[in-house]
Amino acid sequence: MLSLIVFLPIIAGLVILAVPSSQKQIIRIVSLLAALAQGVLAVLIWRGYDPALPGITAGPGGSPLGSFQFVEKVPWISLHLGGFGSLNIEYFLGVDGISITMVILTALVSAIGVLSSWTIQKQVKGYFILYNLLASAMMGCFVALDFFLFYVFWEIMLLPMYFLIGIWGGPNREYAAIKFFLYTLFGSVFMLLVMIGLYFSVTDPVTGQHTFSLVAMATQTNFNIPGAIFAPENHLWRQIAFIVLFVGFAIKVPMFPFHTWLPDAHVEAPTPISVILAGVLLKLGTYGMIRINFPLFPEVFHASMYVIGIFGAINIIYGAFCALAQQDLKKMVAYSSISHMGYVLLGLSAGNSEGMVGALYQMFNHGTITAMLFLLVGVIYDRAHTRQIDKFGGLASYMPVYAAVVTVAWFASLGLPGLSGFISEALVFVGAFSSETTRPIAMVSVLGIVFGVAYLLWSLQRMFLGKRKADAAYDLEIGTDGHEHIHFHDWKGKLDLDGRELAMLVPLVLITIFLGIYPMPVLGMLTSSINKLVQVLSPVVMSQM
Amino acid sequence: MSNPTYTVIFYLFAAITVCSAAFVVFTRNVIYSAFSLLFTFFGVAALYVFLSADFIAVTQVVVYVGGILVLLLFGVMFTNSIMQTGQKSEVTHVVPGTLLLAGIIGALLYTFYTTHGWMPSETTMQGSIVERIGFETMSRYVLPFEMVSILLLAALIGAAFLARFDKPGK
Amino acid sequence: MHSLIQLSIVVLLLPLLSFVILIFFNRRLPRRGDFIGVGILGAAFGISAYIFWSVIVQTYDPAFRVAWDFTWIDLGNVPGVGPLQIRMGVVIDNLTSIMLAMVTLISLLVHLYSTGYMAGDKNYGRYFAFLGIFTFSMLGIVLSDNLFSIYIFWELVGLSSYLLIGFFFEKDSAADAQKKAFLANRVGDIGMWLGILILYSQFHTFSFEQIYANLAAGKFALSNAWLTAAGILLFMGCVGKSAQFPLHVWLPDAMEGPTPVSALIHAATMVAAGVYFVARIFVMLTPDALHVIAFIGACTAFMAATIAITQNDIKRVLAYSTVSQLGYMVLGLGVGAYSASLFHLVTHAFFKACLFLGSGAIIHAMHHEQDMRWMGGLRKHMPWTFATFTLATLALAGLPLTSGFLSKDAILAGAIGFAKVEGGGIFYLIPVLGFFSAMLTAFYMGRQIWLVFFGESRTHLKPADNHHAGHHAHDSHAAHSDDHHAYHGVHEVSWNMRAPLVILAALSVFFVYSPDPLDGAKGWFMKMIPTPATVVGEANPQIGSLHAVTAAPHLAGVVPTAEAVPAVAEHGAVAGEHGEAKGGHLYSDSRQAEIVHAGHAAHYTAIYISSIMVVLGIGLAFVVYVFGIIDPDKTAQAIRPLYLFSLNKWYWDEIYDATFIKGSMVLAKMLSWFDTNVVDGIVNGVALLVRKFAFVNDSFDKHVVDGMVNFTAFTVNTTGAVLRKLQTGKVQTYVAMLILVLFGYFVFYFTRLIRGI
Amino acid sequence: MEQFTTIGLNHYLTISAILLGFGLFAVMTRKNAIVVLMGVELILNAANINFLAFSKFNGGMEGVMFALFVIVIAAAEAAIALAIVINIFKLFKSVDVSSIDSMKE
């Protein structure tokens, strides 16, 4: 099941390989069908998922069964390295509450990304092959439970992303692509070292051999090799490993001083890639922290909660301020992503159930909401060929449906109750405030809510309210019926949202509203896993609550 | 093999082979060379019979005399106007060639006759070997046989292609 | 589930239904679906009236309370806490049922009124949809039984306010105003949110009941300062929503919205939600927090009143008067006059809605002229409007026989009592400011009545250029042109706009609330809404009785008759005894008991002073505007700095613009610069360093490593030049060489053979 | 004397050596490409004699089979070589191998 959902896009990519590159429509439809099939599989997995099983660590007897679900575990690479012992890498997939939400999100955003890619005209074949490779790698990252396998997917993801930005991007695309690639690669190289160190420090309780299994690593008693580099008594090295891993994931989040690749990448990337980037890729950073960083080094996590929280707060407020200053709409949305991912960090740093549930829910919601934001930016960019906020004005009169969807998306982004973003932000704050460690940070971070309102409403006003500006990117015409219309240069399509754009946006809007009113479908899957995770981190958390 | 008749016939054919080969090499006339090569091939075929390889001898006659020699003659005719009397072919490096010829032959003969390691097997081959050739061809040497046949086919096609007069596109 | 709960849920969801129908289908419905909005609100009001009747009139139980909740978010078995759920629910008690009736009634009247006022607008259907979602959110606040859902509806009210203020979004001023309103509300909301978080972090619940029970049981683990902070922070939500100083700046600008919206949202309901919320959390406010609240209320009341006297826009005057009256309510809560404050909330809602709707009628009739300087003489042309407007004005000014007199007087009495009990000089500032504001209120309302309804029409005096340049922003309808200089168009408005005025004016008369025109405490309202006992009394927080509700059963045993139950209301020995008997059943907290008692004692003092003040104010208005003894323009010149100070609203907008807004923008620009140049600069710098190193490496490569390679190539080349001579291209030469080598091998072989190796 | 009357291995080898020598001489000294080819055929025949001789006196079949293959390959070689020669003639109007040195440098 999981293998199918992971490799389905790659199969679609192979099919596309066989289609002649002139058959653009067939290529698109094959991709769409694969994405829809992936969605159906995600729904099946969701229906078959038992929210009572916690995941995170191994079930009874050290086996992943009974804790993880849809487990697939077969030996993959087995090398005998003489004096170094043997290298056992497993093909090990499985989901728990943390990953299942991300699996659903990935399937959803991938499908919407395919729809959004319909407007790509340049080298369609190559584009969709890379796109499908990317979709597979992302899905693989979320379901891999073997560290090595995770790392493989993690690295595979970089390559198509590099080309998708570097070939189909905007004017400054090479710079952005290189920056993205080097930055992320920098993070992952150190991850590789830590990964190998972990391998030699951990044994699988079932086989007694060294293992890359994240499930085995999540239980501290499995660190039972005396004198190993990450053995429990080796505090210094464990701290270094934590920091290195954290930085690797923080680059992906992106966390404050490592965030500068994001605005560049977003501004240059084509719309569907921005959607994927913001909707799924950023989540991998925080997912990695939850899945790998924290449970593997709980005592270091405890010691650094305060620092993580501070970085989260910096992200929230700094991102909001930077967004306030932007003239480019897409850049503003990119910085708002930074700000919103700060909430995730803040929630994680709280270390209690409310905060962590909020953080994970925020990951899901940020995926849907930001996807919506970038799609909306793409809609106006397609028409006007500019994203300068000042080049618009009064659009609400001329494009009412677009304006309505934008309003929903913008308000969802600023955390209006009744829309999903609110619940996650609220839970994050509830958690962060309930933990004494992060309470002062939470009090400061609340300011982010105000500045979030400021930049979003200001941009909404400048683009949609008032009247057309003199130097706007469109012309005003008086129609035969006496009403005013606007006209974009060389835009032949429908002025307001067309059917394809609605097909992308309406599901997201509905999800945002539904999960804002009744969040339990997602939260219900999370809670038992998060409570288990908090328990895993608990010797420390309990003492301070 | 001390049968005198046998010995005499052997020497006869050996002489024919060697002499005609010498004539091939030393005559200046290409046509003469070609015709004396005919005798060389026959002589060699006769020697094959002495070596109990009657099938090979027949093949030698059929392929060399019937095929290769005819080809060579065609070559001569294509490249020289046959009516010209002075179909002399020039020579070069005669002195070093002669020296080397003498050296090589001398050296080989010296080797043959000073080597004491030639230990003829107890069971020399007797009688006809056609049946055995057939057996070996279809069993142990079936792969080389097939490959050689493919090679031959390819070579013939290639040769026909190369030697074509009016190449398309030229 | 109690049947009233079911009904209240129906009431809550009906306006939402109206919103959903109208937002999607308004263009397909006849009349853009306005009848759906009005009809649904009518139904909602009908049910609310039934609830009101059965709770207030029929049973008459001060301790009435039914609640129902459900699990909204289930966080499972949380380590360290145990099973944790976030529950949502509704509660109905006396206050709720009164508020329900009030909100739905005013909303219904505004819906009805809007069918006339907004007729012909191009987004007519959307307007009713927005009214629907506003009503839904407001009812949500009223019915909530926990802080979290109040916060949710609080924000939704902010949203609907945002949508309605910016209804004419094509005007930049409207777009600015809506943003400002939402932002100011959000600032208040984050305070409220922090307050909620403080409480949640201690008790892991949002429910009022459980929080108060825990507080009363002394389970609050943090210091008392935290509790005070929680109270003040929660109050910040009220500061934002009820436009209290220093976040009042958004409310006058919110008058950019359609006038019925101003009546509904920015006078009667939404702004009152802040006061309602403070009333809900009243029992957990510490004395320190209450002091802060009282002072902020007094400041707001005074400041807004001083601004109102110089404003020329008819709606702005009313807006500042709203701010001022909200200040009264907050002041009332701060001083502990809980019942009076809520009483004022209800009376104010009716008469202020009446005033706004009246001004809407005037604006409608005057073809969207809002500047009072160019009105005048409307009395003859609009008699119904004149009558109702005047009645509501009298109520606002607080003249006897009106509802406003009853409630305002009760607040001021409480303020005097509070000052006495606290005993400090500074605390007398609160009643003083209150009385002074009362006088100012009477003055500016007198001025407004005179300018609008009396005298001769001044329409023709309006300077044309000034009109276009300066007052364009005040026109509600951009579509309407501004050149209605002629007087002839003014006429009385149609029935659907007149009926609400009459109903609201009728609700501004004293006998609706109290049989005694001088004492509201004798009326049903203040009896039904007694001041609840605090749960955080400083004397003995551990034994404080929980709540008015829990206290009520004790009372029922003590005092058998229903009329006597709200003993507080009896300004006499009974209340005094209860108050002085510390640790008694009703107010275990001595301070609270004393204040209630002193407030009753000060009742007549308050009546005298406030009556004098009102008469003074109206007299002054007469002196200035009717008799012309003092020329307002000359006076304004004489005290020009003060006049400008008032006219420019104490320069709050300018101050905020210069500090917070500019500051934020500058900070944003700085951080953005920092981001692109410093943070990204470091990244690019690292990349540059790596490249520089690569260049150094490259030159090493070029000269040393590559040099060796080139040397090799040179050698090979030279050798090759020599050896090339051997390449003749002649096949036979090669064969000769080949054979030579072969021969050489033989020679070598033979040598070895000969030497016997 | 017995050396001459009893035909042994060395007799065949001697003939083979002489043929090889003549073949090499022809390849080396003659300018006509056809004669060069004839020399090559002589060399191949010399090799074949060797194969068969050793096969005869060793009793195995390997030499016989190899001789057979050599003949086949010689046929192929002759065909190709003649085709090349004819092409050369068409190109240079000559079959003089010493004058065809355009591959020099």
C-alpha cells in the first residue's frame, strides 16, 4: 500500500517517458491520473488507519507492528564490511499519527500542483517527469522509517527541485536554484555523518544487530553499545549530533538565520513548484525534527527547548515584519510562510501535547493555506505578468470571485476563527504558554498575530479595495452595458477564476473551512501519537509541568 | 613412414609447393604469380592429404583454387589492363627483404631442428577424419562454427558493398 | 438538553443560515433575498422573545442558569494532565436571555430599516449576508459558556465588522477604516488571548464555570499579580472591541460603513460585547484590575465627550458619544456597579441605535450630506424622525423620565460609592470625570439637535470646493453625486425606516424598565441581574463563595419572596447588613459588599449632581446655539489650541501614525534590509569566500599541477617529432619493422637458448 | 639419412617455414597490392600446414578444426581485401602500395 503510494508517481513518470513529447495533453492527463490515484490511496490509508495506535516507538517486543501501521519491512542492502561489521539497510515503510497527516497533505498538494501545472508550456514532458519524481520522493520521506531510506528520499527530492526551479523558473532562476540546492545539501551532508554515527550506536532489539531503523532509535534503551559515539553517557557528542541534525532540518523549515533561500526560491519558482515547496517541502524540516531529532536525543531536546522557542518567536515576528515591507506579493507570501513555520517551531518547543498537536496541525493547515496563497498569486501573475502589489487596486469590483477566495485565504492565513489556521495557532499558543519554559516566548510571539494582520490586510487593501490605480497593470473599459470592466494585456482567458482554477482552489477552501469548524478528523489521528511522543520526551517534561 | 614411394611422392609435392611459391614471389609478372599460386595451393592440398586431412585438402582446393584464386585473378584483371605485356610489378626493399627472408627461415629451421621437445604422440591420426570433423563441428565447435558463418556472411556482404561501382549518393 | 438550549441553538444558527443562503444565492433571488434576511431575523427574534419571556417574565429566578456543552477537540490522554478535552457549549441565564432579545431585536429592526436605506445598492444582497454573519457572531458571544468560544466569536465579530465597515470598499477611506478597525481589535484581542492563556495554563480548561470554581478553591498557582494581569489582559479585549482608550481610534472611522451598520454594530451590539465580556469575567477581576478598568472607563468617557463637542459630522458626534457611553459602562464595571453597567448597556443600545438610525434617515433624506453645518430646519420636514431623535437624545443626555437617566445615574452612584470606599483622593477623579462627561454629553447633544432640526436650512451655505475636497470621504454612497445643493429633496422617510425609529424610541422611556422614573434599581432589570460575588476577594480568597449562582440557593432559603431576592437592589438595611456582616452569604468579600452598600447610599447624591450637570449642559447649548449669547466661532478662536485639540481628536491618530504605524513600517523596512543585505549577505559572502578559495586553488592548479601536465605533453611532443620520421605511411615499411622485431625476438630467444638458460 | 626417408613432423614444418618466408618476402617487397595479398595467402597456408601437422602427430582434432576455420576466414579476408584493393584502385588509379601514403601525417 505505502510502496504503491510512494512509487505511483514514478510509474507515471515512466509512462510519460514513453509518450512522445508533442502529446502535451496526454502527459498532463497521465500525471493527473497518477495524482488522483495517489489521492484515492491516501484516502484508503486514512480510512484504514487506526488512530488508537500510537506509533513513534516500537510496539510490544520491539517490533514496529502494533504501533505503526501499513508496515512494509524487507531487507534492502546488506553489506559485510569486514572489520567494520555489516551494513544492514532495510526497506522499511510505515505510518503513525505524525506521518499520516503529512501523507494526506502530500497527496492533496501534489494533485493540486498537477492541476496548477497545466499552464506550463515549456518542455512539458521533462517537467512532468521531474514533477512526478519529486512527488514520489516527498511521499517517500514521510513514510520511510529507516534512516537510510529517509536520507535517500531526502536527497532524491533535491534534484528535481533544482531543475524545476532552474529551468522553469523566473529571470533569476539559476541563482535561486543553486542557492536552494547548496543550502539544503549543506544541511544534509552533516545529517549523513550523524546517521552513520547513530547506526553504530544502536541495535535492533529483535535481531540484536546494528540498524538504521528510526523506530529502534526512538527507544533510548537501544543505545546499548558501550563507548559508541552516541551512547547515552556521551553527552557532548549527543549534543553535537542534535545541533547538527537540527540545523539540517532547520534549513528546510526554514528557521531564522537559514531562511534566505526561501524568498528567492519562491519568487523564481513557477507557481506549482511554489505550491509544492511551501505546501510540503517545508513540512519535511519540522517532520524531521519530530520524527528524528527529538525522540532520538530527548535530553538534548529538553535542554534546548528554550532556544528552539526563541528561534520560533524570531521566525514569527521577523517573518511578519519582512512580509510587511515587501512590494512583491509572492515574496510577501514567502515571508508569511517563514512566519507561520515559526508557529510550528514554537509549538514544538513547548514540549507538551497541546503545543505539539498544534504544531502538527499547523503544518497541515499551513500546507493547505499556503498552497492556496501561492495559487492565488499565480492566478494574478498569469493575468498581469507582474506581482507588484502597487500595480493593482480595486480588483474586488472586477473579479469578485477571485476577491472572495483571496479574502478567505488571507483570513485563513491570519488565523481567523472558523478557518483551520486559527485552531492550530491557538493550540500552539496554548501549549507554549502552558509550558513554563516557553511562557515568556509565547507572550512575545503573540505580537506576530497583530503584524500578520497588518501585512495581510494591507496587501488586501492595496490590491483589491479602492479603485484602479493610475499605473495599474490593466486597462479600464466601459462595457456596452455601462458597467466598468478591466482588461489585462495579452490575457485571452476568463477574467475571473476559470474552471480549472476553481477546481484547484475550491477543495482547499472547503478543507480550510471544514477543518476550522471541526478539526477532529485531523486532530484525532494526531493525538495518540503526540501523547506518546510527549511521553517519550517525558522524564524531563513531566518534572516541569 | 618409410615407404619409399610415399616418401618420393611427398618430396615431389613438397618440391612443387616450394618451387611454385618461390615463383609466385620472385616473378615480376602478376599473371604468372597468380597462376603459379595455383600450383602452390594444389601442392599444399596434397600435403594435407599426407597429413590425413583429406577433408581439409578438398576444402583447400575448393575454397582456395575455386574461390580465392579466382578472386585474385579478377583483381588482377580489374587493376591491370590484361593486354599490356609489361605487367611488371615493381619491387622494393629487396635487400632487407632477402636478408629477413633468409633470417626468418634460418631461424625457424634452426629452432625446429634443435628443439628436442617434439614428442610425437603414440597415437597419430589415421584414416579419414570427415566423420570426426562433422561430429566436432556440431558439438564442441558449434559456437565458433556459427560465428564464423555469420562472419563470412557479413564479410561477403561488406565486400560486395565496398566493391560496388556506382555508390548511391556519390 | 434543555428545551431553551435547543431554542437558543436555533437562534444562533438562523442568522448563519441567512448568511449562507444570501452569500451564495443573492443574485438569483427576487429582491436580492432581503426578505430572507428579514424573515430569518424575525424568526430569531421571535424565539429570543420566547426565551426572554420564559426566563425573565414567567419564572423570574435570579439564579436561573442552564448550560450544555460538547467535546469539540479531544486531545486524548495527555501526559501530565490526564484526559484533556476542549469543550464548546452554550449557556442561558438571565443576562443571556436579555442580551439575546436585545441583539435580535435591534438586528431585526436594522434589517428592516436597511431594506429602505440600502435600496438600490449594487451589493444589496451581500449586505444582508454580512448582517447575517454579524448577528451570528454576536449571538455566539452572548451564548458562549467558555473563554475559547467567546474568543472565536469575538474574532468573527471583528471580521463581520471589517466586512461591513468596508462595504463601500471602493472608497479609500472605507478601506482604511476597515483595516484600522480590524487591526485595533486584533491588538486588543491578543491581550485577551494572553489573559485566556494565563487562565488555561493553570486549569487546563476554558469553561467559565470550572475556572471560577478553581479560582474560588484557590488553585491558582501563580502569584496574585498574574491574576491581576490576567484580568487586565482579558479587559484588553474589551478595550479593543468597545473602543476604550487607547484603542478607541477605530470606532469613529468605522462610520465609513453604511449607517444602519453603525447603528447595529458600532453602537448597540458589537461594541457592547466588550462590556458584556467584562461582565462575564467580572467575578475573577482583582481589585487592582478593577481600578485599572475604572480609570480607563472614566478617561474614555471624558476624552470622547470632549472630542464630540467639536465634531461636525453627524455620525462622528454620535460615534464619539458612543465611545463616551461605553466608557461609562466600563467605568461602572470598574467601580463594581455591575448591574447598573449592564443596565446602561441595554438602554444605551436602544437609544443609540435609535439615534443612528435617525441620523441615517436624515442622511438619506439629505442625499448623503453628513455635515451638520449644512443642515438645519429639518424639524418641519421630518417630524417622525425629529420626535424619535429628540427622545433618544434626551435619553442619551440622561434627563429624568428616560431610560438613560436610570442607568447612567446608577453608574454614577456606584462611582461615588466606590470613591468613598476606596477613600483616596485620586479615586474621586472617577465620579468627577463621569459627571463632567454627563454635562458635556448634554451640551453636544443639544448642539446636534439644534444644528440639525432647528433654525433655517443652511444647505445653500455649503462651499462647493470645500465640499468636494474636504467632505468627499463622508459620503456614504460614492455613486451618488454631491451636487444636491437644493433644499427641495428633503422629505420624511418611508415606513420601513420609520417603524424601527418608533420602536427604539419607545424603548428609551423609563417605564419599560422601572416603575420609578428616578430609580432604576426598582426596575426588573437590576433585580434580575444582581452583582455576582467575586471569587478572588483579597480578604479571604479561599472561602469566597463561588458565584452569584451558587450563592443563590442559600439566598433562596433566607429570603423567601422573589422580589426581595436581589437584596443588593434594596438600598437599605438589608443590603447593609449583608455587606457589613463579613463572610455573609451574599458578599463574602468585604470590599465588594462595602462598595455595593455605598453605591446605594450615594444614589440620591448622584441624582442631584447629574441632574444639575445635565441641565447645565443643555443650558449651555441653549445659550450658545439658541440664544446666541456666546458665539461658538469666536469662542473657538479664543481657545483655539483647546478647540483644535478637540477637533483633531486629541491627535491620537497622528500619534499612533507617528509611533506605531511609522515605527512598524520603519522597523519592517529595516528588517527587510537586514534580511536581504546582512543575513543573505552572509550567505552570499560565504559563497563568495568559497569561490575566492576556488580561484586560488585554480591558479595553483593552472601553474603547478597543470605545468607538470604540460611538461609531460612537451616531452611527448618532442619525442613524437623524432619518431614521426619513422612513419612513412607505406605499408611495407611497417611490415619490415614488424618482421625486424620478430627477428629480434628470435635473436633474443636463441641467445638464451645457446646460453642454456 | 633416416631423417630424409621417414617423413616426420620436421618435414612439414620446414615446408611451412619456407612458405612463411616467401609470404613475408612477398608482403614486404612487392609493390603490387594483389601480389601482397598472394603473400598473405602463402602465410596462411603455412600456418595451416603447421596446424594440421601438429594435429596429425598429436592425435587431436583441434588443429583440424582450426585449419578449417582459417580457410573460411582466409576466404572472407580475401574477399574484403580485394574489395579494398579495387576501391584503392578507383581512388588512386594505382595498386602500388608504396605510393599510397596519404596516411602519413
